Amino acid sequence: MTSPSKTFTKVPEIQRAEENFQSVILKLLNNEITIEEFEKSHKLLFSVCDQFGSHVIK
């Protein structure tokens, strides 16, 4: 676990996925998208994180 005082640089793909996920949550809350579209975005975020984790472990 990293200490709160250390800076953490996000991988661009993860940062983009996070921003997309936040945007999708706002759209869901505003009834601009369906729950199915929300679930698709949710899976995309975790897919990117899994790919990053697999790369780091190698």
C-alpha cells in the first residue's frame, strides 16, 4: 500500500477509462443512458485495469 504523501502517476489508459466511467455514471443518474449501457462501461473499466495488472505482473 502506498502512503498518501506519495504521488501516483496513472497510466493514460486507466485515466481515460476512469473519466469515461465517471461520465457514464453522470449520464445514468440523469437518465440519459440505460442500465445496459452503464454495465458495458463498467466492464470496460475493469477490462482495462485487468490488462494493466497483467502487464505489471509480467
